[in-house]
Amino acid sequence: MTNKNLTIDQRKVHNANFGHIYRSSAIFYIPKKIKTTVSVSNYWYFKNKKKIILLFSLRDKNGNLISREEKLFLNSNVINSVYNLNKDHSIEIEAFGNENLKIPYAAVMVCYETNSSISMLHSYSRNHSLIELESKHGHTIAKESCWTIKPKFKNKAVFHNGHLEVKPQIGELILTNLFGKDKIVKFKIPTIKPYETIVFEIDKLFKNYKSFLQNKYGFGTVNFKNNSSFTRLIIIWEDKNKKEFQVTHSNFDYSKFKTNNIKSIQGGEMVIPKSLNNLNWLGFIVYPKFQKGSYLLHYQNKKTYFKTGFIREIQDDTKNLFFYKKNSFEIPSRIVTAIQGAVKGQIIPFECSTGIEHEKSPSVRFRWSMVSGKFDSFIYLSRLNLKRKNSKRKGNKFIFKLYSRKTKKILEKIIKYKTSEEGKYVYELKDLFKNSKDFLGSDFGYITFFDESRNHEMFTSIKKNTSITFEHSF
């Protein structure tokens, strides 16, 4: 098992210091009777001019290989594979290059649809390569947190095993209520076969969880042994009638993992996108398993001190949030947060895992995310107020490009913007590109964003009927 010192250095992530990477990959859950679209853009080429070959491996829940298919970007810049199966499966997407791809996880999206809901999610899990494991670049210690428990719904977390079997063990669930109190529950995990998919369900792990949470939201952390796969979990909420299905991903328990600190007078900034006019409510989450200590949060002209996780609703015009560690100029480089919300009539709210930016975060000028030709899609840009290396206050152009599954053709739109006081901009896809529906068809595509100033974050949303999903860009 690698990373025995339980240290995660964010500087390594920011510098893409992962060693020799000629294979990039992702694994996604395909739940039974849920329309699942796996969407891959050719970002390797339109970002870095790198050519790759894709391999899709479909496996049943027990890890048995069902099919394997090679895919190439021959006539388009987007590949969409749709699954609607009668049993649970997983799909592994591998990208192989003839030069170093730098990043070992493939920036792939998945979209889950029921008749009444839609939810999208970026790559969360993958099987480490032998090179990563031998070089100790892999992360296999499973201490996964940031699982919001919502008592009104069915709460699941799904783990995809890698190529190595995991022996029987005793797992650990840590349930945290909104008062900061923990309840530790031990449970048996049988042998996990290679590539097997394991589903953790709160009501099966801890039958009295609603009483401990006092029928309010809470948070879960799952600890278990693992040998070869990245430990990130997909988090799932289903309503009782299984009409709605929403997802996000877990994150590390930073109360146990060490991460580097940042000396900062400015603090850590969480970007809040400007919401849709018809969004019924919007809120944010600070997950509880952060580096231990007392913190200060500035939002909506308020100062809030906290030592554990919490959830707040916010106004549509809320400025970005700023985090500080109490009585210190140092903050941890990673504090995991989320935005959540719903449109009128939506039963299960969306939840989009985010985090904070700080002075050492890389300033990014190129971003991309999934959009839809069939459903209403919106693009949100929010300016960072932090002063960071390589970011610029100058620059008045946003450059958007649209990529389709139907053609190699690329649409481009340049917008000269005026700097607004709140630094937030919202664009509807059909307004940015008048022929976007014809260009994309009834399918998913990708939008890229080039930012001269290197100073904006991008989110996209897709709305289907009375359900909306948000996701941050890559």
C-alpha cells in the first residue's frame, strides 16, 4: 500500500508532477435502469495537440469483463456512449498516447438521466497503472469523506476496485452530525474481487442513522483497505420512488491526511456562481473533515467562526466566500466545499463539489465542460478576487469554442466584456451560439473557455424539466 505517511501535497497536483504518464483513465458507475451517457472530448488534442487512442471496457458489478471496444476521434471532437442496462455495471475509459500525457486521470464526464431528473459528474475513480504504483505516485489509502447524508433520500457511495484483489476486512463508517459529533460504526467487507464494484448504503451500515442525525443532514466518512485503485467514491441520492437520481463525488478526509499549508493574508476563496433566475434556492456546504482547527468565514457581509461542517443557503447576488484560519496567516491548501440548490419542483437538490483557491493555486486560462443540445444549458463565469502569480487584471475578452459529436467543425464566439462589480457573468448556450441546437443535435457536446486575464472560474448547468445539474469545469 502506498502513501503510508498519509500526506497529500497539492503542489504536486498543481504542477502535474505524476511521472511518466502514457495512460490516462477513469472508471464510472452504470446503475441499473438509469440512462447513462459517458462523454469524452478530445481535449488532449485541442488543449495540447496530443493524439490518443481510447479503450472502453464494460464490466459487470462483479468485475467480469463484458466487452472491450477501441474508439477514435475520426469524424468528431466528442465521443458519447449511452448505456441503459438491467443490472449494475462499470465502464473503464483508458486513453493511451505515444508521448507523456502528464495527468493520469482522464477528464471525462458522465450524465445520468431518469424521466424526471438529470445529473452530471466528472471523472472520480480510476485504476492505477503499474508504473504509478511502483513509483509510489498512486493513492490507495481509503479515507473518503465529504459524503452528505440526506435522511429523506436513499444514500449510497460506490467504490470501484482496481486490478488487485482486496482481502476480507472490517470497514469503518464515521457519521458526523451538524453539531460536530461523530458516531463510529464498524462493518464487514468481504473479499473485493479485481474490478468489482462495491455499494455502501447508509441504512444498511447504520440502521439508526436518522436518529443520530436528528433527521437533519449529516456527513459520512468511509475507511477501508485497498490495493490498486484511486479511492474516490461516487455519491448517490435517490428518492423513494426512484424518479430522481443525483450524484457528486467524495473527497479525502483531510483531518487524517496531511496537506501543505499556505501562508496567506488574502485567505482562501470559494467561487459562487450566479444562479439561474428560476433557481428556487442556492446554498453552500463546508464539509467537516478539514484540517483540525478553528476557522473564520466571510460571506454576505457576515463573519462566521466554525470548527465543524455546516450548510447555509445564500442569496443570488452573494459575493465569493473567503476562508481564514483563526489566529494564523496560514490556511490548508485544501478545504473541500460544495454548492447545492434546486429549481422549482425538483425533489433532490444538485450538489457540486468544489473547494477553495489561494495564492499558490495555478492561474488557468483554458477550461472546458459539458453542455447539451437537447436541454437548456448555461455557462457561469465568476471572477476570482485573489491576487495570484500569472493572473492579470487586464484583458476584456472571453473566447468560447463549441465541440460536437456530429462533426470536426468547431464554432467560435468572442465576447468583449465589461468588468462588473460582482465579477459574475451568465450566458445561455443558445444565445452564445445561435445554431447550437443544430450543431449539437439531441446530444451532449463540450464548450471551452479561453480567459485572457486567467482570473475566472467556469461552471455549466444543464436543465431537464424540473431538474437541474451543475458542474465545475476542468
